[in-house]
Amino acid sequence: MESYTGFASLYDLFMDNIPYKEWSLYLIDLLKEHNITDGIILDLGCGTGNITQLLAESGYDMIGIDNSDEMLNIALDKKYENELDILYLNQDMRSFELYGTVAAIVSICDSMNYITEYEDLINVFKLANNYLDPKGLFIFDLNTIYKYRQMGDCTIAENRENGSFIWENTFYNDTNINQYDLTIFAKLEEDKDNLFEKFEETHIQRAYSLDEIKNAIESAGMTFVTAYDAFTHNPANENSERIYIIAQENGK
């Protein structure tokens, strides 16, 4: 089911509480700790390009991949507005292709939670291993089982001048699947009568245990390096809501 169609136009509006600058600095620190100070970085599941742009501004040569045309169109607008040299590709992360290898791959804002089949997760890691430079890094974040259980079944709504949404959340404990049904109202551009267009989307994510992630990484031929409680250097724990995983290329 296609996601981020109607919501793409409002994504940045409703995500304005996300401290992208701080998130990018944390990511850059992790890269530099492993001696990746320049080179080509792939942002997998780049969305509207917020992190991609910040990494480009910090000196990395950026490629962004996303499977949503609508999100990439917004990312392209930002690229041209800010005169940045970023290559954006419309591809599915489960089958992405590059022309060569990259120093690192990053994937944040729970993009990896959208991989709901375990075999697909292993395949993403295989592709990452294939397209990384020798000993290159794959750094990604994940929402945890703990976080989704805390959310449980609930309804979230937010109203802004140019748009609003209703988020109906359901978590299935038996499969660790989290589903949220979005009803979105977006104001028509240059409409003087305050008319809104309605969109409906369903987003499905899956939470994985740390053991599942480690096994998938190793099954793909990569090396598991560490797992942090997000935005710290503390080990991931049972109460972590978001974790950062670092995996390393381990031969083709």
C-alpha cells in the first residue's frame, strides 16, 4: 500500500517539532567516531530530504533514496532552493541499486520499521553490505517494541491553519506490527475559499527485537558493531523507545 501521498505535502508542517539539526549532529558524530569524515553517504528512506540536506551542508556527498515520488519532489525543491549537489533516486529500499560503493549508509526517522518482512530486512542488509566501501558503516534507527506497546491503541489529532490529520493507531502484540490510519486534510494551494482536500493513508510498521536485528545483520554477512539508546552512547535497553544500530561491511 502506497504511503506518503497526501501526507507528503504536510509532512514538514507536522514534523516541525523534530530537531533535525541535533539529529544530524549526532549522526555526524557517529560517522566521525568511525573515521568517516567525508565521501559519499547514502540516505536510505530520505523522505523530504531534511537529514540529507544537513549532511550535504556538513561536507558529505549525498545520495537520497525514497519510494515516494511526492516526498522526493519536495526534497528536490529544497535541493534547488539551497543550490545543493544531491542525487535523489526513486527506488524501493528493498531492491535499491547504486552505480558504485559508498562510505556509509544512514537511515533514520524509523524508515527501517517499514520493512515488515524479516527476509526483506535481511535483503536490505545484504544490499547495504554490497554497496558499502570496505569496512563502511550502515547506521540506522528503529522504533522499539517497547515504544509501540506504550502507544498501543490510541487516536492522535492535530489541527493547523493549512492542514490537519487524525492518526488512529493500533499495535498487534502477536506480530509486533504497528498500523496507523491517517485521515489528512490539506488546504488547496491559492484557494481563497479555504477549501481542503481529504486524503486517507494506511502506514504499517514492524518492531524488531535487538536479537532479531543482530541475527539479520549477521545473516546478511555484515558485522554488528553496537546498539545505542538514541542520541546517547548508552547501550540500548528494554526501556529504549528509539535505538541506533551500527553495522559494518564485512566482505562481498
